[in-house]
Amino acid sequence: MFGLFLYVCFTYQPCQYEPQGWVYPDQANCQADIREQKLPPQYKCLPVEAILPASKI
């Protein structure tokens, strides 16, 4: 599963990803949505599992 994230970097701070609230079954669908919405290059498709840590039970 892939999510659409806004990649935000600030000077002298580590970069952060801000989720945009959309989850896609694969990268192709995520990239298609970026093209359809004509989003700027700061938007990235990233695996949800790599960004959102699993909670420890």
C-alpha cells in the first residue's frame, strides 16, 4: 500500500513527511493521482509501512 505524502524540508531541520490522507493499492495508482491533480514535485508516493510505524502491542 502506498500513501500520498507532501515532502516538506525546512532549513536547519530534518525533513518531514506530511500525509495527505490518501492510500493507494500500488505506486502506479498513486502516481496517476499526482498527474491527474497536477500536484507539484514535493508530493511523493511512499510505502505506508515505511512512514507510519507499527504500534507495539
